[in-house]
Amino acid sequence: MDDAEYIYKQDVKEKAITARSSHKYGSSRRRRCGLSSDNLTRKEWERMNGPVHTLKPDEALSWDRFRALPKSLQQDYIKHILSKFKVGPAALGRMFGVSEAYCGDYLKKQLGITFQGRTTRQETLRFLNAYRPERGPVCADKKNTELTRVSLTFCGGFSPDAIAARLQGLFLRAQRSRLRSIFLLLRLE
């Protein structure tokens, strides 16, 4: 056996010893760093992770479901709508089923949403048809709509002319309509 062969066999022998020793119990490869979360039950693990919210941005939400979402998801939902449609708080309030003023105040003050420009009627109808499929399409033609009940509430002084003008705007000029009025006057002292 010459020197080169001897050195080669010694090298192979050392590498084999090193390879076998890596599988021994005390080696650094076998040690595992344990965490406290490794011993949690499934219930404890889910409680630690917190609630999960599922949101489909192209579907209409009720006001209660919208308010149950975290603020960041509320902002993302409204920003998604505003990126697709140029609508204001009035159309969003109609979708949510709340008043325009309440919806606008909440979106502006609580979420920091700003609205630009005016909304066209066609854009509002396009938005409401896209985000109100369960109630059927919103009709742009007043001839096909039927108004069954109107409620007007006033607090403080009011003008009869303003009431008449408001009621006159609800009906078409050539349309035959029947109006039954019930007045309840409460005096607060």
C-alpha cells in the first residue's frame, strides 16, 4: 500500500466516523428548540389566534355586518367600492339601509373616507344594481315604482309650503295619485 492509498483510506474512515456520529443522541442536529405553543390544545390555539373575518368585496353587506368588521376591513371594503364606482354617501347609505347623513358621518369621521365630486344618477343605479342583487334591480323608471307609505317627521317650526313641495316631488305631474294624510300634533311644554 503506497502513501496515496493510505491517505485516501484514512480520509474515508474519518468521514465515515463523522457521518455516523451525527446521528448520535447528543449531537446538535438532534436537539430541538421547544416552544410553549407546541403543547396547546386546538381550542387554546384558536383562541390565541383571534377571530377570522371573511369578506367578499363584490357582495353587498348589511349595516350590522359591516359594523361588525374591524376598521381596517371596513376601510378596504369602502375603498374597493369607490375604486369601481363614483358614488357618495347617499348611495352607500341606500345599500346599507341607513340614512345618508348617518352613513356619511360614520364614513368620514370614523374611517376617514373622503368623497370627490358629484354622483350621476346612472352611476348610482349601476352601483345599486351591482350591490343589491337579493332585492332585485333598482328601477330608473318612476312609472314602474309604487310608493305605498311615506313618513315625514318635523321637530320645531315648519312650513306647510315645504311639506307640499316635498310631497309634490314624489309624484309625476301627469300621474294620477291618491293621497291620504294623517296628522298627529304633539305640543311639548
